[in-house]
Amino acid sequence: MSASTQAGLRPDGTAESGSAAGSAARALAAGRAARRRSRSVRAGALALAAVILFAVSVLLGSYTVTVPDFFSILGGAQIPGASYIVLENKLPRALMAVLVGIGFGMAGTIFQTLLRNPLASPDVIGISYGASASAVTAIVLFGASGAAVSFAAVAGGLGVAAAIYLTARRGGLGGYRLILVGIAFAAVLHALVNFLLTRADLRTAAEALVWLTGSLNSSTWDRAALLGGALVLLVPAALVLSRLLQLLELGDDAAAGLGVRVEVSRAALILTGACLAAVSTAAAGPVAAVAFLCGPIARRLVGGPPSLALAGLVGAVLVLAADFAAANLIPGTSLPVGVLTGALGAPVLLWLLISVNRSGQGG
Amino acid sequence: MADTPREPSTLEARSITLGYDERKVVDGLTVALPPGRVSVIVGANGSGKSTLLRGLARLLKPSGGSVLLDGQDIRSLPSRAVARTIGLLPQAPVPPGGITVAELVGRGRYPHQGWFRRWTPGDDAAVAEALRVTDTLAFADRSVDELSGGQRQRVWIALALAQQTDILLLDEPTTFLDVAHQIEVLDLITDLNRGSGTTVAMVLHDLNLAARYAHHLIVLKDGRLAAQGPPAAVVTPRLVHEVFGLRCTVIADPVAGTPLVVPIGRHHTASVPAGAGAGAAS
């Protein structure tokens, strides 16, 4: 190969075609390296943005902490007021924002890629709604609280995912089929939640309402640890499966032709995605539109099929930024983060509907 | 791809029955692909052409009979091992938005990679070769979305080539292409067959292109084998009427010498040669 490098420069002789193939391979390798580099740079920039936003939401806002104070608090120093706010409120809250963002971002992108449709995120097809309906049911009918509600949310999300999957599976899993079945489920669950809320007393209803918009206001270390533990298992699983996702994205037939066991792989991906969405919802409620927004944003950032890791980072940045804004937009009031992400999601949904229709396929 | 395996793989269907739900589309069909040759499956709409190809590519589970790859039931073989022997171009595939040509073709390397074995220089060489053969090297870093229909189809063929398989199955590789691009794609497939001895089976709609490019024609009617063999022996006015319900005359293609079907409709039949519709009339 080393001798042919020079021969390849001259367009004559028999060695030319062999070295041309070699140089083409090298050019491809270089192109791949360049793509990976540019993606790493963008992922790095996102990670940096997440770190900065994390610092901003811990240090600034309704209660400002200086950097030296912050580190001395971490070191164990007791600063009246500040210690409590940083350790019991701000830190777990920022951590929850990161975790919930990663969970929703990856879950949304798994579903959107698998079903080849940006509308197919778990919040649109009713999986997140299944989790919150189940949580509200537990609160209103059974007076559940704390971990029991989270458990109900996870069970509800997975239950609805399974129901959608099995209903849509009969007669092939075309992308739109699953989405339409999911939207129908979401509508039924919506009606159920509304019914339950009319039956609940005011205080319970207010508590239940958090489960319908998504909020980080009641973040605690316990919740963050629970969610973190779940993600420690789910995120690596999703990253390993993302290889199959890349192939399923080519269509069932093409994937099967490449040796992917389509049904098993898809079921594994749906299960992982549904778990990610359900545990995130169980921790913070269905933070509106985050699952739905991350994939398209990541796609715009890299100009190609987004990686799950990148979508997770976008989610972390999105939730951190939205939560900080929601907490500080109106002085004295801490809005639920879902109000803000929901407001952000609506125009993007419209824009996607228009651009998807124009190109005739999921962008 | 340069070193063709000594013994080409064989693929055959033994009294295979295929269908969707309760509906039988292919019924007890036995057919073997001649190794190292180009087979073309033709038939009227709904005759089971694509279904047969999907069955051969193990995309459909037969409700009866079996598909044998090198004499072994294809369903008993690991899916990834099969993908190292059989490449597939599905009907009208849709690329993921924004993906580059090199990335898309690179996914053809999956059957050669393990869960933890990542990209190797060998993979780059295979992709480069696939792009070179299909004349798409110049687009390597372009987005597939930007390409024309003919270029895109060549890229999908490159994806199947990057798989480096003995057998290549193509489901209507010329649909949605204008006539010049149809010829371009079929010439490319012929190059592959001649250059590396790849066994090719494809579904085509155009009977005349099928007759020109096939060594072996497989003619289906209502899910059963109506005829098979070299085009010159198979394509007759009688068969065309039987299978397509079309009266026609068959002349020698002035360019290729292969059979050329000239349809006889109800209009514009100024100079129907004597005895032309004979097969049909009988």
C-alpha cells in the first residue's frame, strides 16, 4: 500500500486502479473520522452547556450562592439557609433535571427513529400519559403517596406501551398504525384522568395536577437516586441497542436483509424506550414535549440521524434551561417546568407537521 | 469481492407456500436459482413475484415447504450468517433523513461485525469498493436526500454490495426510474454478475427488459410456476397470453437478439403480421 501511494498519483500504469481503491478507502476513513470529530465537538459543546446550566441553576436564581460558598457547603461547612437550600433543594433539583432530560430525550428518539416519524414520541403516543394516568388513579382512588405513586406510574407507562404494541402488532407494525393506536389510548386515558379529577377533593386534585404537567418542584435526593439507579441500567442498554436501531431505521426488510432479527430487536427497543419514559415520568411527571423535542433538535444539530447519546444531552440541556426559566420567570412563583416545555413544544409540533407533510416522510 | 469463492452458494425453494395472514400468495412452488447467473422473476400484478423473492430472502416464514441455502433450511441458519451470503435490495426503500452516502452504505457491513468488533480498514475497503463499482464514490459525503432517483438506487445497490455476498436479491430495482436509469441499473447488475460471478435474482415488471437481462426467467401465474428457462425458450405469444392475458407478437430484439414482446391492443393495429396472435387465438 505504501508503494502504491505514489503510483496512484499518476493516472497511468496497471497499479493505478488498485491504489485508487486504496485511496478511496482512505478517503472514506478520513471522512468518517471528520464526521465523528464534528459530532464529538457538538456533543462536547452540549455537555459544556449542560454543565454551565447546571451551575447556573444551582448558584443563581431566587437564592444566589457564591462559588466559594458552594464549595465550602459541599465540603461540609454549615452556612445558615444556604446549606439547606443548596443541598436539599437546588442540587437534587438540578440533578433531576439532567436525569429526566436524558431519560425523555433518549426515549423519544428511540420511538421516533424506530417508527420513522417525529410524531411518534412517547408523550404523543400515550406512554407518558399512561404513566401519569396511573399515578393520578393511585393518588385519587387509593390515596397513594411517595414511592407507591412512582411505582404506579412506571407500571402504567409500561402497561400502556404493551397494550399499544400488542394492539398495533396485529397486521404488521406500520409506523402510522402504532401512532394512531397510541393517540387513541392517550385520548381514553385523558378522559379517565379528567373524570378522576372531577371526583377528587381540591387538595388531592392539586397534588394530582403535578402529574399531568410535570414538575421538578418536589425533587428530593430519594427521587433522584431512584431515577439515577434506573438510568444506570437503561442508558447503557439503550446505547448497546442503538446499533440495531440504526439498521431498523432503514426499514424492516432492509434490516432483516442485513441479518437483524427484526421482531426481537424492535420489542427490545420498545421495552427500553418505554422504561426510560416511564421511570422519567415516575420521577417528575410527563414533562411535556421534552421526549418529542430532543430528537428533532439533535437532528438539526448534527445534520443527520441523531445518536441516542446526543439526544439525551439535548434533553438534559432543555430541561435544565426550561426549569431554571420556569422557576425564575415570575418572581415569587415557581412554575412547573412542564408549562414551559409544553409552550415550547406546541410551535415545534406545528412546524414538524408542516415540514413532514411537505417531505412526505419523517424528518 | 475480487476473490470469488470457489463454490458459489445455492439458493432454492422447495414446494414453498407463502402468504400474509390466511391469504396464500405463493402456493407449493419449487424453484432453484442457477448459481452465477441472473434470474428474473416476472408475472402479472399480484402473481406473487415479490412474495417469492421475500420468501427466498427469508423475510417471510413459509407456511409450507422450505428455502434451502447451500442445502440447509435457511430458517435454521443464524440470521447474520445468512446476511453474509444473501444481500437484499427491498422494494422502494426510504433512507433515514440526512444520512450520508458513505454512512448508509457502511451499514451494509453489519453482518460482518460483531457486537464489540468495531469498524476496521477492511470495512472501509469494502465500502469503497461498493461505491466504486456503483459509480457513487463521488457522492460519498453527500446526503442521500440530495441525490436523484437513479443515483439513490445505485447507493442502495452499493449497500447490498458492501455486504459482500454471493447472492443478490433485488425487488423491483427499476421502479420509479426513467428508462435511461432503468438501463443503467440493469447494466450495473449485469456488471456485478459478470465481474464477480454474483448469483442475481430480481423481480422486474418490464417483460422486455427481463428477457434481455435474464439468463433464466421465472414466470409466475397466481402463485404457481407458469414457466421457467432461458428467455428465448420461454417468451412466446402463447405464454404471454396465458400469464398476462395479452395478445402479442414476439420478435427478435434488434439490439440484443433476445425475445421482444410487441403487444397487440384494440387500437393501432395497422400491420399485425399474419399469424401473430396465433397463440392467443388458440
